[in-house]
Amino acid sequence: MKQIKTIYSNIYQFTDVLEPMKLSMHQYLLLTEEPVLVQTGAISQAKKTLPQIKEVLGDKPLKYILISHFESDECGGIALVLKEYPNAICICSEVTARQLWGFGLAQNIQIVKPEETFNGNDFEFKIIGYPSEMHMWEGVLFFEAKRGIFFSSDLMFQIGETHGQVIECNWNHAINTSGADQLPSIDMQKKLISNLEMINPVFVASGHGPCMKIVK
Ligand SMILES: [Fe+2]
Ligand SMILES: [Fe+2]
């Protein structure tokens, strides 16, 4: 099996491509003492990527699963991942937690709120509100402040087969083309954009599309 390489710092990217539109669905594993998986992919994706994730983890158990919002590419594979790593803790908004509990998909959940920080031994995730749940209720975005990595989920979205791709981009341009202006109310747009303006990422781990190295 060929060796799986990091895409940035100690972050690994796993991807499945949705046909026929060629939409890349990325997942990320932050390999620290307390390994963190960002997004599970849909169940078909989790079936394919879980063996690769296990290979990278070796005998370390997965500690956390970060879920931006309740949608199949974000957490459809959760039951499969939890079967393999039953002690993993899901980190998500209260709205997302209600879905996971309500569908009986996960029990071990830690709720996070916008403007909070979710800390571990070697990471510091700042939580940003993201109106991405049904009825535009609150989902979340994650910014890992120690390494400067923003996990964009469905923002900064691009179609195409983009596994392993990294482009250079200025943060203002990334915000302006993020899709935040597609939110249904001006207040939601302004709030999300101003929250994004307050962080200074050096790297964007995109949910769909190329990753970005942030340049001045
Ligand atoms: Fe989504
Ligand atoms: Fe997504």
C-alpha cells in the first residue's frame, strides 16, 4: 500500500469523489496524541476511507469526530466510524447533537457553541457559528488556532477532483468568494463574514475543493 502523506502539518486528507458532477468530499485527520477526525464522509465514503484512516492511526484510537452540521457527507458514516472507534466523542452544535441522538447514531457527544474554544493537549479549536442546519439553524465551523488551520466545510466550495491540491490565496479573497454571501439573510451573511475576518488562517482545509495556503 502506498504511504499516505500529510497535506499540511500533521493533517491527512481523505477523499471520495461524487459522480457524475465530480464533487470531491474531503475528510481530515489531525494526528496528535488525541487524534481528531473532521467529517466522516457519507457511509460509502467511510467504507473506503476508514481503512486508510486506520492505517494512519495505527494502534492509536480515534478520540474526537468534528461535525460541522448534520448532512450525509459531513456525518453519514458516523455509525461505521463509531463501530470501529466506539469511544470517540462527537463534537458538534446543539442542533446537530439533537439529530445524532434523535436518529440513534451517536451517544457520546460534546456540544460546542460559537465563540467557545474546544481544547485538547495539542490543539485549540475556535468555534464559529455557521447557519447550516435545517431551517438555517446553527451548525459550526472549526478553526485550529495552534496551527492556523480553518476547516471550511461547505464554504470555499469548488467542483472538481481536488484530492491533494493546494492553491495559494489571500484570506480576504477567500472570504469574498467563500459563499458566505449566499446565506438567506443579510444579518447571517454579515455575522459569518465578520467572524471569518477575525481569524488569521495560514491554511484552509476545504470540505469540497482545493485546499488553500494563505498568502498576503
Ligand atoms: Fe453540508
Ligand atoms: Fe459538505
